[in-house]
Amino acid sequence: MSLFNKRLPTPKSELFAALDVGTSKVCCAIGRAIGSKQQDQAPLKVTGIGYQLSKGLRGGNIIDLEALEDSILNAVHAAEQSAGQNINSVYVAIPGRWVKSHRIKVELQLSNHPVDESHLKRLLTLNRNAAIAPDQQVVHVLPISYTIDNVDGIRDPIGMIGQRLSVTLHIVTAPTGMIRNLTSCIGRCHLDITGFVVSPYASGLSTLVADEMELGVTLIDIGAGQTTIATFYEGNLTSLSTIPIGGANITNDIARGLAAPLAQAERLKTLYGTLIQSSTDDRESIMVAQMGESIQDYSHQIPKGMLIHIIRSRVEEIFECVLKKVQTHEIDPLAFQRIVITGGVSQLQGMRDMANQYFGRQVRLGTPNGLSGTIDLINDPSFSTCSGLLQYAFQDFESQQVNVFSGTKLPVLKKLNAWIKHNF
């Protein structure tokens, strides 16, 4: 075949795969498109999910490439076994801990010409790197609103005529080194990366409804190693913020406070953990093994109220940090009128009531939506990020993806290799 002959592009696959590399677990999910968003049924069916304990990570940093590679391989293998199909590429979540938010405004002269696609492409790439540090890589470029001359709040300027067109952009970046290491690790698992998505954005796509995103909402995703906060307004992601406290901190507090092993502290949190206080808490007892001892050999009783106090104290600290970010305008107060809480820690009994009392706002718990399947985990809040990655992939499949100008471009050599593989 001649190098100048181009093979027709193959149709997009209706099979999608998502990979969420978190602090406590690695999750891989495989889904298939079974409809469209215009239909009443869920457009995505989850066919396989695989979980694996996350190894090789500490504080969100890769400290052991081989250990992380092993975790990813095991999670992917479990998902493939569950789905009965193999995958070649994945959409990957970038932890919110490393994400940075930038807001910039750029302007373009129209000279009374109608706005077309070429204007928007120039506008979305114009001077966007000027505000980005050299060690950061662009992940998302999201237009918030357009302005033509003095008319603000335009959502779709195509076809409109004016002198000047400007746009407010929300640019999301992540450290280049972290992306390269993650790409290398996934590549060692013989997987290609279809795209990167920051985890708070993915969680929002899976747990929020259209009216919430339109009227303004703050999504608080409390994971194992961090709490991420994302605000949405008029259908757009408007800000991202992170608190380096999560469910693992609660487990560590229980282990220290009760002198218990970490494994038992996690078990106590899961079995008896609650945020609801009652008058009988101090009269109820829980058996706790001492560190280094088995519960059969030596254990002691502690009042249930002590466990509740430890858990509530850390959750209150998370809520306090959220309020501080609102006060420093890192979170848009307009979007803070409604709150959705998701993530593994959101499953603590009494979370919604405690948040309602603390914030004095409308609060609900967020679970993944828009999915179908026989797997129980699709409705679990700890599955929110993976679910959102599948939703993002489906938008890509239907060519409805807002983020068409991702900064995660392939190197020239890799592009050439991909072209050769595609045409020969």
C-alpha cells in the first residue's frame, strides 16, 4: 500500500472501558452503549467490573511502578473476566489531589463576520498556555460563557455577528510528570489511553442531574485519601478544589484512638460507623482487639459513643474545610446553595442529616445514574468516578463531548506508529 493512500477510519467501538486508580483501590469498569440519551432507558450497560487493592501509591504519588502495574493488571483482568470480553484502551481518571483550576478570558476580533467553528477553535486555543506553568499539562479546556460585543452569557455563538467575540475558559491542568508516570504504568499493562478525565468532573457526570448542573450545585466527593469539591453552574464545571482528608484518615483516627490494628479499625468503621448520636451510645459496648493481639486472645470493650465521636470529629473537620473554601471564594457561593455528597465515606449512616445541619443547605447523597446492568456496584457511591468515566466515553462516542481540545496529545513518534498500525 502506498504511504499516500489512506484507509477509511474504522467506526467507533460501542464498548468502553474506565480505569480509576485511587488511594485505596483500583477499579476497572467495562460498559456498552445500548441506546441514546433521548431514550427513556439508561444508555449504558455495565458488563464487567474489577476491583483491586491499590498498591504502589502513597499520598497520590507513584512510589512503586511494578506494584501499581500489578494492581491495574489484576483489576483489568477481573473486569474482563466479568464482562467476557477483552479491552485494548481505557479512559483514565486523574486524582483531584493533583488538579489545578485556571480561569482565563480570551478575545477575538470578528470584524462583523458571523461566528463559525474556526473562530471557536482559535478562541479555545488562543493564549491558553500563557497562564499555565511549564510543569503542568492541560487536561480539559471548558468554555463557561461567550460574549459578543457587550452581550454576556451566550452559550452557542455560532452564526452570530459582531465586532468582538470573547470567552471565559475553565482550564484544568495536572502535573506533566504524574501524567507521564501514569501513562507509562498503564502502557506496561498493554493498554492504550483513550483520554484523561479529572475525577471530580467524572463524579459529577455520573451523580448530578441536568437541573442541578443548570441551577448550580456543589459536589463533595469524599474518597479514601482526599475530598474533592467541584461546582457546576449553567451546565458547566466552574471550579475544582481538594482537601487532603478522606476515609483513610477516619480509619487512622480509629486505630490510634482505640489502639486497634488498621484492618480492625476499617472493620469497625464499616460495621458500626455512624454519625447519628443517641442517648444509649455510652451504654452500648464494642469489642476491640489490642494492636498486636487477636480478638480471641485479648480484647477490651469500648463504648460505642467513643467510636461515633472519633468519626464525627473528622467529618466535621472536612465540612469545616469546605466552608473555609467558600469563604475564600475557592467555591462559588451561588453553586453552594445545593450540595450533593458522594464517594465511599458518604455511605456512613447519618451523613445527609449531619451535612444538612452543618451547612444549612439542601443536601442529598449522590449515586451513579444513567447505567444499567446486573452488577450491584453500579449504584454504589464509591463507583461514582468509574461511572462518570463511562459517561464521558459515551459522550465521546456520540460526539457530544464538550472537551474537544484536550492537552493530552500523543508524541509525534507515537502518532506515527499508530498511523502505521492503522494503515498496514
